[in-house]
Amino acid sequence: MKYYNSVLDLIGKTPLVKISKLTNGIKAKVFAKLESFNPGGSVKDRIGLAIIEKAERDGILKTGSTIVEATSGNTGIGLALAATLKGYKTIIVVTDKTSLEKRNYLKALGAEVIVVPKTASTDSDEYYVNKAKAIAASIPDSFFASQYTNPANPEVHYLTTGPEIWEATDGNITHFIAGIGTGGTITGVAKFLKEKNSNIKVIAADPVGSIAKVYKQTHNLHPSSPYLVEGIGLDVIPEIVNFDLIDEIVEVEDIDSIRMCRLLSQKEGIFCGASSGTIAKVAIDIATNLDENSIVVFMVCDTGERYLTKYHNEEWLKSHLPNYEI
């Protein structure tokens, strides 16, 4: 018999898929790393399990413990998936920007979901990270997962995602494109790839309105402005992101991110969200100016089923992007 002991054994080893229709006329090869193939449907399954297993090794978690996290949704799903199988409770704090699909998925996994305003300032008690910290502090035998500071986040990408990409491209990758949410994916993968070949270019795709690009260029902080893309973009600088490993940050307008995520579905059959659209837009734009020896790999963060009421919904598009042509 061939089988897996649990769905947790299915995390990682996600495939690369060649982009063909959207790269017509481009000499470079462009590949999507389909993290939607993880059992919880996103790249965050990797860190959900890794953070829990590190806390277990450190003696922090035990049967009946409560895991608390602040998230745009996918990390919460990754944590709740692993917690359900390991016997832990989960309390997940999200903002009202988080899609209904993600909130309902979290509830389906048994998590308690607390929603706070996206507009809450970073020094407010209602800011989602501050809210999660306060909840964890108020509950005995609880653990604040802290994906933005937890070293298990970039480490799992250094140990798994980076090696997978290197092996799948036979070590010939020339450009890696990802977003910056916590910074874990891009930091961990970049560290591994640059240790293998320091000439590999690592480019961060970021929404217009995020503070990441200005911070990398000047190390100055400034207020973020609203954007529609979920899951990537910064309003504070996470401790775990290593900007020295990122060669360039390219900003993308919401309308271009959403257009690309819909094109990936319609032209390539890759159903994804707007963060993946942001990343794909940068990857394809960069590939346009590369030669036939170049290999570009970009992350597809999750599945478009998480955004059926948003980016893949015509009424939502008309309401939020009136200039968007459907």
C-alpha cells in the first residue's frame, strides 16, 4: 500500500510549471512554483507546520495549548491545519480586508476568528498584531506564533523551498521573484540560492502603497497607503526580512496585479490570488528583457478560490476598480 500518514506529509515538494501563453515572444524561460498544491492551499502551510514543530521542540506547546496568530489568512490556515491534527486550539486575528473565503476556511478548520479594522494604526490596541499579542498574554498555556519575528519562518524556506527550486532547475535558475509579506519566503529562499550562486537575482514584487521599496532605498520609514492586494506589502518592517538578500523591489499597481492574476487563470489555467498576480507581473516584465539562457522562477502563493468574492468577482471589480475592463 502507498499512502501518507496525514496531510501534513503533503506539505512541500510543490511543482514548477512553465508559463507558455503569457510569455509568447519572450526568450527566457519562466516557471511558476505552485504553492497552491500544499494541502492547505498556500505557501504558508510550510511555516505553519515549522513554527508549531519548533515550539514543540522548545517545550512551549503541549496537549491542549492554544496557538494565537495575527495573519492575512493563509498563515492562520497553515497553523490551524497542523494544530487540528496535533491537538491544539487556534485563535486567529485577521483584519476586515481578509477575504470571507479565508475566514470561513479558518472556521471550518476549528479556529476561532477575530476580525479587527484594517485601518487600525500600528500603535493601536486594535492593530491585528497587537490584538493577537494581548489575547495570547491573557490565556494560560498559550503561544503567540509571531510569524513576523519567528526564525522558523525563513528557516523552513531555506531548508525546503530553496532546495526544491534549485533541484527543479538543475541549478540553472537566474532570477527568483517573490513578494514580501512576513519576508520569510524571500529571505529563506534567497539565502539558499545565493549560497549556491551569488549571481542569482532576487527581486521582490510589492504593491504600490507598501513601505518596502522606500525603506530598502533609504532605511527611512513612512506611512503606508491602502492597496487591494492581500498577503504582501508592508506597513511595518518585519524582523525576519533580510533586505541585503533582495537585489531589487519592483512596485505594481493594484489593477495590474489583479489583471495578471485573472490572466494566469484564463491563459495558463493557474487559478490564484492578486499577490501571485503581483509577483507574476514582475516576473514576466523582467523576463521580457532576458536572453534564452535565463530561467525565471516566481511564487504562486495560493489558490484563487480564496478570492471568489473579490478579484474573481465582477461586481467587486466594478465597485473597487471602476476603470478595470472585464
